[in-house]
Amino acid sequence: MTQENLFNKKVKNEIKLIWLIIILLLFVLITMFCILKFLFNWNSSSAFDLTSKATLTILAFCTLLYHLHNMELQLKAQQKSNKQNLAKYTYDICSDFRKPDMMNINEDLRCLIVLQEKNLEKGNIKKFDIFINKEENKHYRKSLILTLNYFESISAMVLERDLDDEIVKRLFGKLFGRYYDKLKHFIDSRQQVSPKSWSNFEKLALKWKEEAKK
């Protein structure tokens, strides 16, 4: 069903509700007037006066309920809109990882991990540092740092709820876990010098790994 059809249906339902309220008020007005006039023998003026006041009170109460209902609908619509906007923003941010420039960086990093698999183990990180700091390997170092910084930014935004956690998890959950497992000793070595280095990425990767076990 299109947005226009949903809107038209909503308007029709609200019109039906208003007519129902009007009919009920008329019924209450007539019934109460008849009871007061014929059952309690009130004069027409007094009966009509009390009936009008009662009807106005009921009408005011129904109007309040109607506005509260509309406010609830508006809040739900705003929440839905916010969720849709957040989802779109999340996909836009995450799609950067699939752009051509980033794909080249990903390939360099994949090659680096394969080439330096042994040096990425806990006791060999110094050898890994020496390798990536060589002039001829600077493209590997660039790819490594850019990717980790990208993951760090994404992770920080997820943890601050600026991105949709479930969408990012579906797109990057397993990838984050694989990269973290391969690079955790390198990350740890950097955190010994700068404790906040890629800490958000580490936190989110570990969080998702624990959730995957459940």
C-alpha cells in the first residue's frame, strides 16, 4: 500500500470517528433531555440547560482524547521517520567500504595479512612493525591504518547510537571479528603506547563476538 493510500485511509477513518462521536453526542443529548423532562418532570429550559452542559463536558473530554490520540500517532510517525533516516544514513556511511578506492585498500590489507601471518602473532609484532615501516611497504601500512581508522569511526558512531547497530552488525559483524582476530596483537602493541588506539573497534568487535556465541 502506497503512502498516499495509507494517508487517505487514515483520513477516512478519522472522518468516520468524528461522525460516530457526533451521533453519540446527539443520542446522549436527546436521551438525557427526555429523561429529565418526562421521567423527572423538569421544565424544558432546565432540562436543556443541564443536558447542554453535560454534552459540552463530554465533548471536551472526547476532544482531549482525540488530541492525545493524534499526538501519539505523530510521535509514532516521527519515530518511524527517525528510524528510516538513521537506516539510510547508516547504509550511506557503510557503503563507503565498497567504493573502488576502498576496495583497493582492502586488497592491499588482505595481502599484508597473508604475507605477514606469522609476524602478526603475539611474539613477532616487532618484526611486523619493521616490515610495514619499510619504504617499499608504505602502501601496506597506509591500507592497514586507513582500514583500522575507518572501523574505529564506524564503531564509535555505533556505540554512541549515531548509526543503526543492527544494520552495521549485519554488514560488518563477521568482518570485524575476522580482522580483529588477525590484528589484535598489533592493536594491543599500539595500545601500550596509546591506550585509546582503535579502542572502539576493539570493544565492538569483542561485543559482537560474544553475542555470536549465544
